[in-house]
Amino acid sequence: MPTAGRASTNCSSGKTCLRAPASSATTCLRFCQSWILAEMLPQGFMEDQVTAAMRRLAVRRLIETPYSHYRELPVDDAQAPTSFYFRATSIGIYHIRFWIGSFSFLDAVSTDTPIFDEAARAEVSRLAASFDIKERLRKTSVFRDYLESRWHLSNFHASYFDLPTVLASYNREFEMVERAVERFTGPRRAYQR
């Protein structure tokens, strides 16, 4: 496995790969897919899943190759993404640093994400079409708790990303929504002139 933040040729492609240190969210580092596969396969993912995900991320501009393959240069489906280096785009970094744990993001993606826990899925499905902020808070909190529980059950050993810490960093935002719900759903006050 490559050393944190240093070049290494230990990748199966024979190329020089980089591994990001945990504090490198704004550092521009390149990763070859062989290193990404080495990280994902022990977590139970299959090579085809990782390859397809890398293509989708590149097409959606969350990651890119140095020469904008997939985004500006068409790539034949038969060409393996392992022949490219990847790096996160500013859009991809924004998703991870500023959006992934927010109330609005979790509210939006909760209905599109597969949920394998029956109770959590039932609650999110029941509240999916609601515009009521109290119900949206309930749905999003259930989904957030589900994600954190799955993270712990998965036993990921990644030092460069810690989902529970990211989710905890948005506690104030959830508390603000809770206060708004309490303020607007509490006892009605008489209008005073």
C-alpha cells in the first residue's frame, strides 16, 4: 500500500500512485484506480462495481483525469478506467467538505438511497412525500442514524474519511432545524397589534 502523501510504485499498474494523508482535503493529489481498488476490494466491493462507480463519478464531474477523460474526451466503454489517474474536482471536494452531512443534502438523498434496515426504510418511505418540516426532520434524522449505524457495522478502516465525525460536525445545523420546528409547531400565540 502506498505511503500517506508520497509517491509509490506499489500499484498493480506499475504507475506511480499517491495516497492522500487524512488532512489533504484541499491538496491536489492523483490516484490511480489500482490503489482505489486495493482500498475497496477488502471492504467487500467487486471490481466491476468500483469501475462503474469511477466512470459515473467522472461523467458527473466529481472526479477527473488530468486530461478530462469522460468529461471532455470521450472514452470507449471497453477502455478500463485503471489506465487513468483520478483526482477530486472542486465539485467533488465541495460534496465531501460542505454538503455530505447537511440537513438539506441528507433530506434530498434519503429517498433515493437504498436502505437495508426495514424499520428505517419504512419510516423514510412513509415520510418521503411530506413537505412538513417536522416530518422532514424526522425522516432525515432516521436516515442519518441509519447511515452512521451502517458505517459502524461495515467496520471501515479508512483513516482519510470518518463519516461519524462528518455527521457530528452538522449537529448544530440539525439543532437549528429542531428549534425552528419547536418554534413553528408549538402552541399558537394570539396575534398582537
